[in-house]
Amino acid sequence: MIAAVVATGCAAKKGPASSQAAAADSSYTVAKGDCLWCIAGQSKIYGNPYLWPLLYKANSGSIKDADLIYADQVLTVDRAASDGEKGRADKHSRNRGPWQIGVVEESDKAYLAGG
């Protein structure tokens, strides 16, 4: 049931009017039903859901659990991430393992610490 809600939330998002508008966005306001995966996948953010760890890292001061964000929360979008950082984020996303809402996974802690 959660996956259906998340998928619906992701599908409802529209892309930006222009690529210039996308490049200018340095923040994103979370909408009801959003998740980091959905946000990262939006064309105006990264266009790749596997880069959600970049959002998590850029907002680690306001996001305790990567699986739990809130409507109206304003997130910083890291537009200066290097190819290496993007590769590390993608690798973490694909190999994160099981997750649970309300629990900060050890793999997420290691990612934030640079491991």
C-alpha cells in the first residue's frame, strides 16, 4: 500500500517549464506524499531517483530518517555535486538494503559520514 501511495505521488509531479528554470532551483518544498526518491527523480531536481542520497546529505541537519520527510519542509538541492559524489550517492541508493520508517539505517549513517 505504501508503494502505491509513493508511486502515485511521484507520477503526479510535473516537470519545469524550461531547463533554465530547472537549473535555477536550489530548494524544493516537500508536497504531501513526496519521498526523497520521488523528488530526486523529478526532471527539475536531478532526473534520477537513485540520486536521492544527495538530497539526504544536503539536508542532514533537518532530515533524521531518510525515509521520513514532511509536507512543507524546504529542502536544499545540491547543484554542485561532483560526478564522484553522484556516483557515491547512486551506489548507496542501489545497495542500501532494508529500511524502516523511524529508524536511521546504519548504511545511511555511514553514507553521511563519508563511508
